[in-house]
Amino acid sequence: MMARIIDGKALAASRQAQLTERVIRLKTRHGVVPGLAVVLIGDNPASEIYVRGKTKAIEQTGMRSHVHALAAKTPAAEILRLIALLNADESVDGILVQLPLPQHIEPTAVVDAIHPDKDVDGLHIINIGRLAAGRTGLVPCTPLGVELLLRSAQPDLAGQHAVIIGRSALVGRPLVHLLLRADCTVTVAHSHTRDLPALCRTADILVAAVGKPEFVRGDWVRPGAIVIDVGISRRPGTDGKARIVGDVAFAEAIERAGAITPVPGGVGPMTVSCLLDNTFAAACRRRGIDPAAV
């Protein structure tokens, strides 16, 4: 029996429609229109596409966005000055520095310069600490999107054994805390894990975030498991044209999984959706408003 496909694009569209209504209520009741500042450094084509998609989604919900495009050779000190100005700007509720950065710029220094309450990517050390401690903060967008996709397939995650392949600061590590908060039993696998296929077969939830195209084979999947594929890569097809694939061999895994995300159309749209939610939440919390009450 074929797995149910978890449609991240449809879920993100539904959430965006609901957020648009909440933005209207926030403006009507409190006179607040959330604002996002995006800092784009260099002329990476992929980054430019991502930024256009994010700013378009922000504006479609009725929020404001502004892109600060800087040359690739911009000194780090100038970037930090810009972030300091955005931190002090009351019209800016969220700050997003598009990654990756040019090689001469240390990403950690840039992220740590953002005020934690405006860190809509959820990557500041204070927000990571809040997440680990179970406190309220801005949560990294991709892990949060993964949790929402899981809950769309199975609302109650308590007691599930989740195996996460990948321990990056962007996805694997924060996802551990989210799933622990959901009362899952969590195992993190990585390059030193022994007998990875056997470990994966014990998982009720299998999350692949390793960055290797079609790394997870179908026979690694426990029958009926929920599979979330975070990876995205280009691989030559049989016709010589590049095709987009994830970290999971989809055609194999769909034969065994209970539910699975496609690539594209799974985690990607939900990452953008969570960025929108974080921008809205940041605007509310900075003014003492409970986002859930709007």
C-alpha cells in the first residue's frame, strides 16, 4: 500500500491564509503591521530566489518587508552596523540575514548581533537556549515546519520513537528539543552511527536531514513510519536533465512508509510559513501582545 503524501505546499497555503486574517486583526485592534528586514549579501542566485520568495510571502499576508542588498565584498563591520540600526528601528520586528554568507564573514558573529527578539530565523544562541530550556522564544523555521508536518499526519506524537539523521545546528539539534517537548523518544544519528539502516528501521518517525541525495533507501524505512525529508539536491536524470531530489529515495520509501513528504513541496514551503509566523509572533511579543490571542 502506497504511503500518504504529506502536502507541505497545501498546508503552508492554508496557514498563510489564516495568518493573513490575523494580520488584519492585529492592525485593526492594535494598529500594528509587522515588518521584516532581510539582509542579502552578495549575488548568489539561489539566495536571491529564496529572498524573493520570502518577501513575496510576507507581503501577501499584509506584513511589510524591506531587502537590504549589500555587495559580496562588504566588510563585516559594515554589516554589523546595519544590524545595529535594524535592532534599534521600531518599525522592524524581524531581521533575517540570508545564508550562506561570503567566506570572509563569520556567520555566528552576524547571527549573534541580531537582537534575540527580532531573530525570526531562531538561530541566536539565546533563542536556542530558550528552546532547550522549554521556554518561549523564536524557534528555527525548518525544525518547526517539520514538527507541523508531523502533526498534520499524526496530531499526537507522544511515545513515538523519532530517529533524526543529521545533527546540524540548523535542523537536527533544534528538532531534538521540539520532539522531546512533544514527548517523543528521540535518537540522533550521524556519520559515526553504527548500522544506520537497522537503527532507522526502529523509527516510528524518520527525519532525514543529512544533505546527501537519496541517501536513505526504502528498506531503511519501518513499514508504516512517517518519513520527513529535509534534504534538497539536484541529480542528473536518465534524460540528462537535472532533477530535484531529497535525502530519501522517494520511489522506494513510498512503498513502505505510512506517510512521507515529497521533494519539492514538503518541508520547503513550511519553512517559509514558519518564517511568517515568527515575524508575526515577534511583532506581537515586542508589544506585550499574546500572538495566540490575535
